[in-house]
Amino acid sequence: MDKCYYKDFIEDEKQFYLHEAGFDDREEQLFRLRVYDGKTLEESAEIMDYCTRTIERINRKMKRKIMKAAPMYYRGVSSKYN
């Protein structure tokens, strides 16, 4: 089951994570597909021309980076993205 927690992000959070999470190019592309376009992992795999397993691995790395950056968002670092 593909749960997309990113769809609940407000625009400020989306911009914060794009700039502060330290995504590599593939992670950023997947983040944009998931957050802005609402694509599933399977749809993202097809668009990015990767197998689903690779996309799942990229997604896990992306989630770890989001979790690592999240405390900065709540400490007010995000105010520069308003």
C-alpha cells in the first residue's frame, strides 16, 4: 500500500524540505512528483524510468532526510520560506 504523507504538507513545508533536507537530484525529482503532482510510487517509477524497488529505496532515503530536517522546521528555520 502506497501512503503519501507528503500530500498533507503546506506550501511552506514543501519549500523548506526542498531547500533544507539535502535531497540529491533523484530524491528531489521524486519529492516533486509525490508532493506537487500527487503521483504514486509506481507512477513515479514509470516517469523516472526506474524499477519500483529503486523508487522505494529512494523514497526511504528521502523520508530519512525529511525526518532529520523536521526539527529545524519547527524551530523556526522555515520562516525564511514564507
